[in-house]
Amino acid sequence: MLTRITDFLNIGGPALWVIAGLSVVTLGLILWKLWRLTLMGAWRRGATEAAVGQWQIGQYDTALASLHNRTGLRARVVKTAMQAARTLPVEDARDETARVARGALMDAGSGLRALDLIATIAPLVGLLGTVLGMIDAFQALQDSGARADPSALAGGIWEALLTTAAGMAVAIPASMALSWFDSINDRLAHDFDDLATRVLIRANRGSDA
């Protein structure tokens, strides 16, 4: 099996080996992102939503206590908003909450630049391999002169085109994963804004009272 894979990669030359490496990196990045986002609680909202609900009805200590051991992204931002609302003026509390929210979004977005880079360069590497393969094929055709074998030329062309197909095969899932992870980040940004605003509005009303 390993020999077949090696032989297949050798057909496409160095470009196909590079694309194979990019495919391994892409799979690793996607699995790592899924693991990281799961640890960060990217899909868990219930506990934070319940704490904000308690805060809105004036149960401040209970709300903070319920988030004490929570380490998810939403819990981190909401805890900051609650603590800042109790110790800082409203504007300063907003600034502090926004600072923590930006840091949480950066954590959630780690690794996306690498995926974006792979989605961009994989087709280019494939195209480069195709161009180099076509050059070799036509060079062989020129050297053969009148004895040119069309089947040999066709073989060289399909081998050259193999790298372009491989580059696209890596870029497409990388682009799909990048789009999905971006949508998760957009959802997190919306939730941070929504939850923190509800906390700080309640704190502002409490101070006015």
C-alpha cells in the first residue's frame, strides 16, 4: 500500500509531494480546530445564558457564582462584564469587556490564517506542477522529432494535469472548513456582544436606581 502511494506521488513529481504534505497539514489543522473549539465551549451557550438571565433579575451573586468554574469563551466574556459592571464605571466596564472579547475571538480564530494560506497556495502549487510537467512533455516531443509518439505525449500531459487536480482536491475542503470556522467566529462575536450588552444594560439601570 505504501509503495503504491509512493509510486503515485512520484508520478506527479515534487509538486505532488508538496500537495500531499499540505493535505496532511490541512487535516491536522481541521481536527485541531475542532478539538480546540470544543474545549473552548464554542457550541455551549446554555450555562452562560442562564447566568445572564439571573443577572437580569438582580441575582448578581448567584449569576457570578454559576460562572465561577466556567472556562468557555462566552463565560469568560460574561464574567468579565459582570465583574467590571460591579467595580467600574459603565464606559470603563464596556472597554474592559470589549478587550477580553477581542482576546477570546483571537483564541477562537487561531489557525485560520494557516487554513486560508493552504486554500490559496495548494491550487497554485498544483498549477506549477502542471506547467513544469507540460514543459517536460513538450521537450520530450521536440527531442523525439519526427518519431514523436502521441501516446507518450498524452501520458506526459495527464501526469502533468494530475498535480492541478490534487491541488484543487486539497484547496476545496480547506476552503469549506475555513468558511465554517469563520461562521463560528461570527456567531461567537454576535453572542459576546449580545450577552455583554444585556449584562451592562442591567448594571446601568441598577446604578441609575
